[in-house]
Amino acid sequence: MALDSSVPFGVSPAWFISKFGEGFTLAQMVSQLPTIHSLGFDFWQPEVFRKEDLQSWTPGDISKLNRVQADLGVSPSQGVAHFLMNDFTSPDSLRAKVGLPYFRDLLAKAKTIDGFKRICFPLPPFIFSPGLDYLTSYEMLRSYVAQLLEMTQAMGFELTVEIMPGSLVQGTEGFLRLWNELGSPAHFGFCLDSGHVWGGREHLVSLPQRLGMQLRSTHLGDHDGSELVKKAPGRGTVPFEALLREVYQSGYDGSLDIEFVCEPSAVENQYKQGLEYLKGILKSL
């Protein structure tokens, strides 16, 4: 079906982590958009890595972002509230909800960004302690996610989740269980992170069929199956040809966003190589 010319590609926040480390400003992200676009990417994912980084999302820098996006013809495929993962690491963090007011602020700022339509949060490994009541912790998580869904829907956004190995919501089937328990909300979707799924020993290729239309976004990195270290597509053992065939047969119509962290000096070259690798696969489908 020769998808290579019609499928849009993007970069995940890992591009900015590679360039600037684990704390970066909106202005730093905007500075990278011309280079990202010149390599053949039309989408990108703005991220707030640490909650204190949100203060850099000033009205002036958001206005500049909108101008740069319009000039280049690029758009955000989703935003990432990375800081929110800290609220899902333990029963205590679920009770405290430290990130919630920052998430509310992020939604308000995102409303002023052209093309912003969905926001993703990661579910990290959960810390199990002696005597942990699993059901109580899970119910707190479900209640918290329901609150996030209500907030995002009120602002006109979709909410997506990226599930890491060891999370309280256990993989793709855990997401589908949670989604059903929350009433199967149309604005709640799944971010396919190929590295996390492959590293977590899930059946990656069947994931698009299992998710159906709840597959809303992607973080595509390669993985060798033994370390939780993502690599450029084509440098590991992820079966991308079979995966991408299933992704597009499932009806997915979003961008393919590449994700891996590398040395700052290698970002442009390795992301370009990953893009060409995936385009080569799409030509054969």
C-alpha cells in the first residue's frame, strides 16, 4: 500500500532531552523546530519534564511558538506532562497529587497553543511496600485518572497514557481494563511506546488490534529486549515491519513519532537515520 509518502512523522520530547538534558524551556524547544522540520518531520511533542519548567511557558514564548509553527507548517501531535508521573509511583504520591495544580496550569497554557489537541502522561513503575493494599492503591489511581479526564475534556483535549513496565496499570490489557472501568471514554487513549512494550515482554505486534481506535499516539524507539534503553529505529530487535502493518490496518491516522535519547551531537544524524529506516519499511507495505 506504499504509505511512505502519505504518513506524517514527528519527534518525541526525547529530542529535547538529548539536546538540553532533563530540564528545558519552551524557548529551547521552539529553537529546535526549524531543524526538526528541515529533516522531514512535521510533528513534535512539547513536554514539561519538571513541574518547575512550566514557568518558562510564558505568553510571549507561546506567541513566538505559534508564529514559528505557522511559518514552518509544523504542529504538536501531543503534549507530555512528564512531571505527572511522580504522582503515580506509590500510595503516598497518589494521595498527595502534588502535580495536579501544575497539570491544570499546563492545560490552560496549552489552550493558547495552535494545534494542541491531546496531552499524555506516563505511568511509571509502582513502588510496592510490605502490607500494600493493591486494590486501594488501584482505586486511588482510577479516581485520579478520572479527575484528569474530566479536566482535559473540559478544556477540549484528549488524554493519553504511556505505560511503563512495572506500573500499577499493567500493560495494554491493564489500560483496556481501566478504560472500560471509566466508562470507555472516547477522549482517553493509549500512547504506543514500542520500547516500553517490547522491553516489558508484551506481544507488541498484536497491540494495535487489541487497542483499536484507542491507539492515539506513538513513541517509536528500538530496543534489544534486554535493557530499558531505547535506540534509533533499526538499531534493535523491535519488529517494526510487522508492527507498522498492524498499526495502519487498525485505522490509526496519526503521526509516527520517533523517540530515543542520544548524545547531543548525534541527534540530527540518528533521528534522520531512524526516519529513513521507517520510511523504507513503509515503502514495502
